[in-house]
Amino acid sequence: MIQCSDLREWGPMTPNVLLRDVTVEDLPIFFEHQLEPDAQYMAAFTPKRKDDFTAHWTKILSNDEIIKQSILIDVHVVGNIVCFEQFGVREIGYWIDKKYWGRGIATSALSLFLLKVIERPLFAHVAKRNIGSLRVLQKCGFEMFGEDISIPNELGESVEEFVLQCVGAPRFDAGGMPALPGSYETSTSSQCNF
Ligand SMILES: CC(C)(COP(=O)(O)OP(=O)(O)OC[C@H]1O[C@@H](n2cnc3c(N)ncnc32)[C@H](O)[C@@H]1OP(=O)(O)O)[C@@H](O)C(=O)NCCC(=O)NCCS
């Protein structure tokens, strides 16, 4: 059972960054995002052909067990963030349009997402070479959990990965609002009560 809080009462962590449910209209935008070679290298991701990509995301959209949100700056879709079950644990993943890298968007989006998805622990598999994603996760309270080898791609290639885990709840300020992005309890507190 997936537990979600209602984000609307919290609003965005930082101005302009918003999350909302993914729509079919977002899929061609996500398709373009995954064509960027630098992003593919970071994420050790093999790009999909349009038909395969659309079929893959259509399945995701019809699966209520997968939490999927589009990341928006104002009205512009700049990426996506998802939480899904893999090998019996809840995993997260995200992708930001290269044009918007380096502006704190992934950090803000993941911070918001961690308010919405209150289940813990959450895990993330990250290619060891993906320094940016490792930094995003660590800023949002994920801690090193172990190492793994990725599932081989269509060419049979695998990469070494770090596995990170999030067990903590976000912190709140005196007014009950989420604290700044990156301000998270860590494994000293495994409760997630909010
Ligand atoms: C990884 C990714 C999500 C980062 O998105 P972003 O919006 O640029 O990240 P942020 O701006 O929030 O950056 C957060 C931190 O990571 C650092 N960072 C981001 N990209 C980096 C890079 N390529 N190399 C080194 N550091 C990087 C930033 O400097 C920042 O650190 P700081 O606050 O100490 O300065 C984005 O590059 C992306 O979508 N890549 C392709 C898909 C992918 O890798 N997904 C994750 C799979 S696990």
C-alpha cells in the first residue's frame, strides 16, 4: 500500500518548482529529455525508441503502485520523479532536462517528493560515476547503504552502482512548514511521523 500525503497544503519548497501528476501529454517531453547523451551517460541509461518509450510510460501511468510526478518550473515540464517497487523495496528515480541542470531543481523536486511519499525506507541505485545524482540524494538525506551492479542493458553492459537509503523524515520549522531543501533527519531517527 502506498502512502501519500497531500502536497497541496505544503506548496513548493523553493519558488517555481512544483510537482504534479504525470499526464499523457508529458510523455513526448520526457522522451526528448532521455535523448540527451550526457544524461544517458550519467544515468547509465540506454535510450528507448519512441514507441517503446511511450509503451513503457503508458504502463507506468496505468500502475497505481508507481508514484509518478512531473517536475515543473512555473508551467514548464522540466523532468520527472518516480517511486516504484523493485525486488521488494521502494526505489526512487528522477530525470531533469539538461537545459535546467545546476539550478537546484532536482534537490527541490526530491525534497518535495519526500514529503509526498512518506513510506520509508526508500532506496536509490546510482551509477558510481553519477556525481550529480549522488550529491542530490545526499543533500536530501539519503545515506550510503551498499553497492550493486546494474541490470545489464540491451548490449549486455553493466555499471557499478552505489545504493543509498533514506530512512528519515523531513524537518519542519516552528510554523509546521517544511524546512529548507536538504534539511533532513538521518538514520538516527527512523520514524516518519507527519
Ligand atoms: C543528476 C541530475 C538529476 C541533477 O539535477 P540538477 O537539477 O542539476 O541538480 P541540482 O541543481 O539540484 O544539484 C544538486 C547538487 O549536485 C551537484 N551536481 C549536479 N550535477 C552535477 C554534476 N554533473 N557534477 C558534479 N556535481 C553536480 C550540484 O553542484 C549541487 O551541489 P551543491 O549544492 O553542493 O552545489 C541531472 O543531472 C539529471 O537529470 N541527470 C540525468 C538523469 C539522472 O542521472 N538521473 C538520476 C539517476 S540515479
